[in-house]
Amino acid sequence: MRWGANLLQIPVPIALACSRAMVEEDFRAEMRGIEVPALLIHGDRDRSAPIDLTGKPSAALIPGCRFLLYEGAPHGLMFTHMDRLHADILQFVRETWQAQPARDIGLHEQASKEGRDPHDPCRNSRSSCS
């Protein structure tokens, strides 16, 4: 498995810092502010990130999130359920791509009304873009 080999190349302090950030940081406010189509896919046999503690609450926080539950899928569902995962992602991209122009028009109109540049990549960001 290539991802496992990649993990071995990461310095231990960096791997620990990333792990700590994922576990200790509270991203709920940011998740509520997501304004783009979101697809969350989770397996019900994921032991490292139990669905009732991670997947379901996360999907509930993201406005309009599409949540797919893969029965029998573990944490590594990208390997065990690869064909289904690819098909679901492709379907989601196709469906959201068709709806995207209307969303972009709305964002452009809103930005213009507020005197902002609609092409500014920070227009919807709560981070400090300057």
C-alpha cells in the first residue's frame, strides 16, 4: 500500500502534530460555513473514526451535505470499495457541476452588491486573506 509507505517518509514530530491537530481542533464553526457542494462518505465499520462520533455529526454540520454510508466499509474504504467510491464521486461531480453556474451567478451578484470583486478567491473565506 503506497499510502503506508508515504507515512514512513513523514518525520515523526510532523505526523504527531498533524494527528494532534485533527483530534484536538474544533472545526465545527468552519464546517457550518462551507458554501460549496459537499460529499461525505463514511463506512460503518470504521474503527479508527467511528461513524457516530465523526461522520454523522460532520455531515449534519455542513449545510446541504450529501452523506453516503457504506455498509461494511472500514476506514480504508478507498481500497475496499474503490469502484463504488469512484462511481459515487463521479455522480456527485456531474450533479453539482450542472448546478454550479446558477450558484456562481448568485455569488457574483452578491459580491457586486457588496462592492467586492467576485473573482477574489477570498470572497467567501473567513481566513485572513490580504
